[in-house]
Amino acid sequence: MQDDKNLSKIKIEDQEIINNKELSMTEAMIPVLILMGLLAYNIFFADGAWFGDYSNQYILLIGGVISAIVGFLNKVSINTMISEVWENWKSVFVPIMILFLVGALAGTWLVSGIIPAMVYYGLQVLSPEIFLPASVIIAAIISIATGSSWTTSATVGIALVGIGSALGIPTGMIAGAVISGAYFGDKMSPLSDTTNLAPAMAGTDLFTHIKYMSYTTVPTIIVTLIVFAFLSTTIDTTGSADISGLLATIKSTFNITPWLFAVPVAVIAMILLKTKPLIALGVGVLLAGVFALVFQSDVLSTLSDSSFKALMSSVLTDTQIQTDDAKLTELFSAGGMNGMIWTIFLIICAMVFGGIMDAIGALAKITKSLLSVASSVFGLFASTVVSCLGLNLIASDQYLAIVIPGKMFKKAYEDKGLAPENLSRTLEDSGTVTSALIPWNTCGAYQSSVLGVDVADYFMYAIFNWLSPFTTLLFAALNIKIRQLVKK
């Protein structure tokens, strides 16, 4: 879930999907094919640095320009395009603010000793043999309680990546386990905005949607846990002697005390009490600053001649704590708000491309074309899945990947005599969870930045996320739990 977009979500839900009858399917696909071609070239032939560090951002802007040219040729006004881009930008304003705060949170939680304390105690509790499945379960519990995969990654996710890295577990595996658990909880939590949005679009109620979604979601998470349990047996991790050395280094560098956990407990408690994430994360940053002054004065003195300067540096720019262990020195680093600029620029560029594609009517054209080939029940489910996946790729936003197919396919499900919960489940199984698998999608960009792991590294290990669409298609193909409006 993209945290706390509830206000903008309502606008997206009520937004009219632009239908441009003059636009052909070929014209609608031109910007998509060029975008995919440029991204593929950048990844496979230019090592991701065709235009420097901001290659994907520039490619998305090029895609936006191509879309605008197609729009001009089909008599779409510049004002219409700008208006749609502006609406998209407004919808991601809160998530961008959250990203800045998450950067500040990571820096202050590092210098205050909160993250080192999580790693210190976690190393003693979570053994390599159970770490990956335990990470899935922990992330799932937090995400169900908070209704937010974003909050889960920004709190326990960061800690689990730190603990697992110290144990010698590949970060891609850890991030995949965290994201799998976080998105399971996000889907099944009544507090999640996507879990509320999907049934609203399909025309069913929240708890019918959650109950019906459990038929595909529970088997998928069970398979995910089994795979991670097996992966745990194949990992060559560090031995107990190395872990003892890591514990001693952490203890000598930081003032480790259980009191440090008061800050993350307070943040999670505020989120459970439905405090706005901006407020909860902001309080987390302020409390961490106070705890840094109280518990880690020695650490602050090594970073700057002024404790205030050291704290502000942790909030705004790069911070690295030097230790006697190279692995821990690499682990105990944070980019502050500055570390989030790359991701924020990516989100802004993605919203430009998605907004112009919507403005010229390309999104509606592509979705309608998929709908036209859905002659069978399975074909209808498959078209819905492809539509959700395609919109996550093109529009770069999971909300649009739920709203547009929801509006377009609702009547088709009714005409087939299918209950609306079939549609709402399919929207979540393919729209919500796959957003984290796309680097330029707002969710993929967020998860990658917060956890410090590239999407390419965690993609294959985010088992729950890519397995969910296959599960929903399998149920459709075998006619399992496909509820009808009228018994035939």
C-alpha cells in the first residue's frame, strides 16, 4: 500500500477514465513499446547507466514526450495533459513527504542506536535456520495490524535486513521475505486502503472481499513459507564465532539498551491508533534525536564537533558509523533525506508518463482491447490480470491498476453472471501485489529505497507477489471458488 493516500485515493476513485475514440490501438501502444524498448536497452546493454544515475527517470520523461506527440496528433489539448499530470502529482504528494521522513528516520534511528540495538538483540534471537520464514511471519503480522506494507518495510523491514545481513544472508532473500509478508498483511488487513478500494470498485463489501480473497491468498502464503523454509537450508551463513564478534563490535560502538525500543514501539502504537503516518514518522524522528543525545553522545561526537550538526546531518545527508568490522561499517550507514531524491525523482517522472497516457486515452484503449478478447470466464480473469499488470507497468501506480480495470471490467463480470468479489479478488491478486516488482512503480521505487535492495535483487524472492497472479488464474482455470450471481 502507498501509505496514507486516502484523500487522493478518493479523487482517483471518482476520476473519469478518459476515452479517446479517435485513438487507435497502434497509436496507444507506440509510447508503451518505445518505453519498454528504451528500458530494456538501458538494463541489458547499458548496465543501467545509459543517461547516468537517473537513466530510468529520463527514459520515463522521453516516454511522456512520445505520448504527448501521439496526443497532439489526435487533437488532445496540452491543458488536458497538464491537468492529468498535475492530478497524478497531487496524488503522490503525501507519499513523497513520507519518503523524505523515512530517509530522516533511517538516519536518526542509526545515530540514536535504535537500528544497531535491533540488530544486536535480533542476532541473539533469530537464527539463520528460521530467519527467512520468521521474517515473512513478522512482516505479515505488522502489516495486518497497521494495514500498510510501506510502514512495515520502514520499521521492522529495515531491522530485518540489518539482522539478516549480519548473519550472512543475501539481502535479496531478506527483502523478498519482508515484502512477501508485508503484502500478504496489506491484502488481508481491513485497515489497508487498497483492500477497501478493490471491493468499492467491484461493487462488493469489504469483509466479503477479504473472506473470498483468503481462498487464493492463504495457499499462496503457505507455498511462500515452504519455499523460504527450504531456502534457509541452502544458505551458507556466518558461524557463531563471527556473530559473537559482531555482537562485541556493536556493543563497543554504541550504548545498547532495551530503552531504545521505546521509539519504534511508540511509532507502531501511533500507527495502530490510526495516527497519520506523516505525524507518526515525524514523531519517530524527533524522539530518535532526543534518544541520540541521551544515549549516544560519544557516537555524535565522532561524527561532528557539534551534536546538533551531527543530528541534522543524519536527517539530511549521508551518515556512516565507523566500526572495527567492515561488514558493520557498511551496514551502519544511511542517506537521510538526500538518499530519497533518486526515488522521488523516479516517482515524479513516472507520474508524468502515466498522466499523459491517461490524458490521451491510451490507458482506456489498451484496457478495452483486453476486454474485447475476453470471451470465456477464464479469458475474462486473464484479461483482468494482464490489465492490472500492464497498468502497473505503464501508469506506475497501484491505485490506477485497481481503479481502471475495476471500472472497465465490472459490467463484463456481471454479464458473465459472476459475483463482484471475483473481480475484487483478481484486482488485488494482480494489481496490489505486483506493484512492488516494478522498479519505476511508486511501490517498487519505495521498497527498493527503504530496504536498500534493488528490485532486480529481490524480484525472484518476492515469491508471494509474483505467485499471486498465477494462483488466481489457476483457480479460474480449474473453476475453484468462482462464485456466481445466479445458480445455473
